[in-house]
Amino acid sequence: MTKTGLLMPGFGGAIATTVSGVIDLIKQGHVKKYGMISEKQIDDRTLGQIAGAPEIEELEVGGWDAVDATIGDAMKLHGVLEEWQYNLVSPNLKRLRPWPVRCPDLEKKSPWGSCIAQICNDIETFRKERGVDSIVLVNCISTMPKPTPNPAYESISSLQVACQQDDPCITPSMQYAIAAALTGSAYANFTPNPVEVPSIVKLAQQHNTPFAGHDGKTGQTLLKTGIAPMFNIRNLRVRQWISYNHLGNRDGAALAEPNANQTKITSKANCLTQILGYEDVGHKVTIDYVPHPDGELGDRKQAIDHIRFKGFGDTPMSLLLHFDCQDSSLAGGIVVDLARFMTVSLARKESGLQPQYGLFFKSPQVPNGEPDHDLFNQAAYFEAWVCQDANQ
């Protein structure tokens, strides 16, 4: 049996622990395979089977985190899995710890600096010890402020010099992306943290590794990119779209930092104009960190959209949506899908930015032109990619 390694920076976070726990529960037969496009049935096969993706049972998990806690303790802290689910998670997974985030002093100078050398070493050690054939990194660390432009982002040589000098312009998200390229691993950026700069994309192409990103489309933006096409199809003129979010988990705490908050808002706000085809929409996105009393809501996020529009006869109307969602559960299915399908990208020797994965992201990164944010167009494009070998 071939195996794929799913490595997640932010391994102790709500998303990664949910992914790890649910994969374990699926392997034991305790939960259904819902919430994953790879398990969507087409005739007598799933999309994952049509693409030739590894089964969920063939995934091995691991990753890094700055917090030294067992995966079991982290699961309890985040409270995404229900108590009965947590009790059924295997003891071996609960005892597992993330690898520490570190930049050791190396006796021999590494061509890419000590931080990236350590990540590469962790990847190769995991590959050998777990006996995996392919590795996919899915970046799940917290949102960070957007870095300022830097020459290191333009050429591979400048990028390498910056890495050797431990230049802070090489953010943690970028370090994992560089290490993925250097080890021949696929990389998906589930965060809004900018990674897909020209020099890193060139490095991925040089090492024949596929990249996808960024910012997982889990809740409100998933809803928005599904509903906005309806207004466009019916030629209902949207005048105002107000989006409000509040959440009290670790992701929310990270977004309480103003610059990180702006990074996220920018990612959430860039889809509407492209779908509707006009710019005169009063579009505002707000994200607030609201700690829940006694953690009673756990990982739940409240997303409210108020849409004002005009129809036939210039008639004003409005639509009010309230999405009470379990953010890490919605994210978890996408992470598993990315691990499985990007293994196919590795097998197909696809490299650089992969536009077919735009379906999974708020800010799809494409090699040329502007991305299509329409959920239905994205789904059709992705399914065509899945079936391309089957149709040959």
C-alpha cells in the first residue's frame, strides 16, 4: 500500500488536530466520510478514486508547532471534536507531539540557512520513519501581518541569501514553502499569509513541486462565492454587501492583532467584484475577536451577511444570512482533499502554482491573469482536472 504524508505547520492548532482526529476516527470506522470533495460520488466511484488519489486510510499525519503539548491535550483545548469522538481517538495519536519550531546552530553551514535545513531534515526523517511515498505540506499556522516588498521575493539567488542570513523577510510560512520545494513535497498555503512570491514560485518550478493557495475557503466566503453568482445570473443588482464575523478561538485571538486582521480582511473581500462584474458595491468585511464565556462555543464562528439589492422595476430587496459554523470542521475536509489531490499533482509532475485548486481558497493563486472566484465555475474546472487522465 502506498502512503502519503500530510505534514501541517500549526500541528497543535484547531484545524490540524481536527484533521488528525477525524482521519483516525475514519480509519477506525467511527465516522462517515462527509465534508470532502474527494468522497463525492460520481456514478460508482468517488472523485478521489477517479483521480487516482490515495485513500484516507493511506494518510500519515505529522507537523510542527510552537506550543509543546500533546495532540490529545490540544484537541481538548480546542474542543472541536465531541466528547464521544475524543474518547475514541487512538491513544497513539493523543500521545503524539508536534516537532518543535527551531533554528539550530549547524556545524556545517546550510545553503538555505539553519531554519529551513531543520524543516527539510524533519520532512526527510518523517518520510523514512513512516515509509511514505509522497509528502504534502498544508500550512495551518496563524495569520500574520503582511510583509513589505523585498528583493528576496524576486529571484532565487536573492531568496537564498536572505535565508542564509535568517532575514525576517522570510516569514515562517515562506520557510515551510521553501523546504517543501527543496524536498520535492507539495505545498498548500491554507493561511492568508503571503507566500506565493515570484522567487518561491520559481523555486517550486525548478524542483517540480506543485503549490496551491491561499487562505482556505471555509465559511462565509464559501457562502458568498456560492450566492453571488445567483445575483449575477438573475441580473439582480447588488447595492451593498455587509459581512460580519466574530469568533473566540485561537484563530480569532491571532486576528485581534490589527495588521493580521487586515491581512485576513483583504483576502475575504477580493471575490465579490470579480463575480458580479461591477465595482459599485458597498462591500465591507469586519472580523472581531469575541472570547466565548467559559469557552462554551469552542471553535464555532458566527458569520452574518446583509445584502441589499434591486430587482425588476428598481424594487429594493434584502437578504439576511446567519451562518453558525464549526470553522475547523469545514476547514478539515479541505485539508484532507488537498493532501489527497496534491499527491496526484506530484504523480502528474505538475509544478508551480496550480489553478485547479482555486475551489478551495479565498484568494486563489494562478500563474497567469486573474482568478475566477465563482464557486460553480471553480468546481467545474476542478472536476475537469480530476477527470483529465480518465478521459484520455
